[in-house]
Amino acid sequence: MTAVQINASFPPELDAPEEWDVAESEPEPDARAAVRALRERREQARRGPSDRATEQQRARGKLTVRERIALLFDEGEFTEIDGLRRHRASGFGLEDRRPYTDGVVTGWGPVHGRTVFVYAHDFRIFGGALGEAHAAKIHKLMDLAEAAGAPIVGLCDGAGARIQEGVSALAGYGGIFQRNVRNSGVIPQISVMLGPCAGGAAYSPALTDFVFMIRNTSQMFITGPDVIQSVTGETISHDDLGGADVHATTSGVAAFVHDDEAECLEEVRYLLSLLPSNNREQPPALPPGDPADRPTDRLLDLVPADPRRSYDMRHVIEEIVDDGDFTEVHERWAENLICGLARLGGQVTGIVANQPARLAGVLDIEASEKGARFVTMCDAFNIPLVTLVDVPGFLPGVDQEHGGIIRHGAKLLYAYCNATVPRIQVILRKAYGGAYIVMDSRSVGADLSFAWPTNEIAVMGAESAANVIFRREIAAAEDPERTRRQRIAEYREQLMHPYYAAERGLVDDVIEPGETRARLIGALSMLSAKNASLPSRKHGNQPQ
């Protein structure tokens, strides 16, 4: 090999060679070798820490992080970033354990052809616990999702903050929370709980729009069973404290619950197909295969004319919407109010409806909270609202009053009054008192109000009203019961007939049940270009 003459000057204290032989320096760079080394590192990152760790993950009945991502995105399409990221912490043996990805996989890909971002914990690495580098990857991804105006999905399977990294891990959660709030109502945020989620980590899912959970696999709680037992003496299992069914029925944290991961991720894909990519877009529409003018005369048999008889409002919704396809949110929590997404004439629509089959469809604390959150979500993402009303009022009781029914009921009222999307009310049967107003009446800003000929709109039911107005007359009558029946009939005839509200413009039209679907689709089409705005303000001070 030819020697190269070196002409550089050297300080006198150094013995400078007259020649510098290239053969004795580092080997000449080899691009192919570098590419091979890159591929090996990528493959190592994709495989994860070890086969044993993968076997342990499967023994828990859980998929690996890469398998989950493959189920979420369209086949074979996922772009990973920060796959070679490693932590830089030391102490407690961390300096000897520096796996690629640092326990979270981040990137983006198409779901039904539209870009979606994802971060997915890898429980095989540090139990999915969050450290500084782990958090920085999620921060970067959330910033990219915001910049791109695309939804973000968190596949959560982590043990909380990485204890060995101390306050750095806690600060990482703070950055996630701050971004959750900044992106709230800007891009859809979905949390899928695929394992444990304890302590402060539980607050990020709570700040997102929808939470999915898996039975017998995922749990969420701030303080675990061991801490509770040591502080209060109560003994409880992980599932009984924060399992999927608990959060679906009692706390209201989980919007959707499934039995396995594959089914769950398929439903996440479907939910994304109903949501816009961001708050500047309309929800994705589909060519309607169900005729807009399809008669819905079956509603005459589904809904009894007697306001005291029960029925399942879900059957009404399925009869009205396209192809009977209805995705209910919080199906098992606050069951006296139904909230969900469907299509009418191919357009995504939010449905809010009283459920006479549960507590006669009354509004209570939990139903008010459920409805308020759903209405706010629909308004944020340009989803029009249809409200089906059959409500006898607010639930009476000391527990409700002391629990803050005034404050919580005001949340639903605030959400409707604040919503600028198209809003249509349909009154099927009874609509009494303050609950009538709160269920998106014309007086609080509904664009249109329709009523069936069986509707009864009043301050209260005829029996209660007559007992109040005519109590002295009834008490003094020779036949109190006969007098009471007469006064009830009089009150119903004068103030509760189906056309009383229509005569005063509080109902825009009284329609036949069989016309409901066609009238709703026509009205939503007319309102599709609605452009309403609120007064300039930093934000409102909604009831808490």
C-alpha cells in the first residue's frame, strides 16, 4: 500500500513521523457492512429483549407489541421512529441494561387508509415502565400527531414510572399529561389498556377521548390493593379494584370492554373510521346503502303509547340509523342514558337518548356526566347530534341531591348550550320538567325539534300536577278520587296535548314515527353547512 506524506507541522515536543502509513490506521469504510450492521440492530430492536421474555408475555395471555401494532394498522404498513433509542441512566444496574426502544414502540401508519399515530408499551422491557428516554419518545410522537393533524392511539401495557430513574420519570408523565390536554378536542386520542396501569400513569388515559379495556388482562388504579390494605385494612383483588368490568359499570372510566386483544383492536379501527382526523375536518362519510326514505313504521309497535310502559330505546335507534349499525359508548355505565355513534344517510351522527328500560329513563348524576362528555366530544369533532327524548325528569332522592345532581346536571345543560354542531331533538313520548329543557330543547339552542303525536311536554306529569294545583279542592270534595281524576283529565287536555308545544313554536313539527328516519336525514343535510360561533373568550367556566 502506498504511503502518504504528511506535511503538517508538529509541536517540537512530539516526535512527528515523516510518513503516515494508511495501512496502520482504521479500515476503509465499507457501506455494505454498515448497512448490514444497521439491519442487525433493527432486527434486534424488533425481536425484543429475549425469547424468554416473549414466552412470559404469551403466558400472560397477551400479544407482543409488534403483533398488536400489526393488528391496528392496514396490513404491512407501519413506519417506526426512535427504534434505536436507548436510555442514558445509570445506577441500580441500569447502565448494564440498555435495550433498544427503551420499552416503547412509536410510529405511524394507515388505518382504513388514513394516517394514525401510535405509541405501544413493550412489557418485556422494564415491564413497560416509563423512564426519561421512553417519555421523550412519546412526547415526540404526540407533537408529530398534533403537527400532522392525525389521531393518536396509546397501546398501554406498562408498570408506571421507572423507579430507578426517580423524578426524571415523573417529569416524563407531566409532559404526556400536558400534551393530552393541549390536544384535547384537536385530534382524537384513544387509550387501549392491554395490561396494568397504576399510579399517575392512569391519568393520561383518563385525559383521552376513549378508553378500551380487556377483561382479565387490564387494570387501572391510582393505589393498588397492597397499598389499600396497608392504609385502610381493606382486602381486594387487582380485578375487583380496577379491572375492566369495574371501570365499565361502576367508575365509568372504560368506554369499551372486550374479551380479547384482536377483537378490541378491530373495534379501535372501526371507531377511528367514524372520527375525523382532527377538529378541522368533517367525519368520514360513506355512500349510503340504506335508502334515506326507508319507512320506519315498525316504531309504532316498538314504542308503547302508554307513557308508563317500558321499552328498549336501542331498538328504536337501530330502526332509524343506517343498516341498524350503532356503536354505543359506555354501554354498561349509566344505562338510563344511551350515547353512541351511527350513520344517517352515510353521515356520522352522535345519538343521545333516554332509556325507558332503565330507571324509566330518568336523568341522574352519572347519566348527566355521561351525556355531557359525549356531547362535548361530538361538538369538538364536528359530529352532529340527534337527541331522542322520553324522560320523566331528574331522579329524586337525598343521595342525588347531596351527591350534587344540580352541579352534575348542569354539566349536560352546559355541554348542549355550548355545542355549535347541528342539533336535532325528537320527542317520542314524555318530556317533563327540567329534564325536558336539558335534553336539548329548542329553548337551549336545538336547531330543530320534532315530536311524535304521542308526546307529552309539561312541567310534570298530569297526576302530580293535578295533586299540586287542586289539592285543596280534592281534599274538600265529597268524592276526592273522582274529583282528582276529573282534574287530571282537565290538565292533560289543556296543557299536555301533543300540539300544545307546536302551537307555540317550541316544536317545529309533529311527525309520524314512520317518517322519523327520512326527516332526520333531510334535516341533517340541510344543516350540514351550519356555521355557528361562540363569543370570543379564553374558555368557559363549566360546572365541575
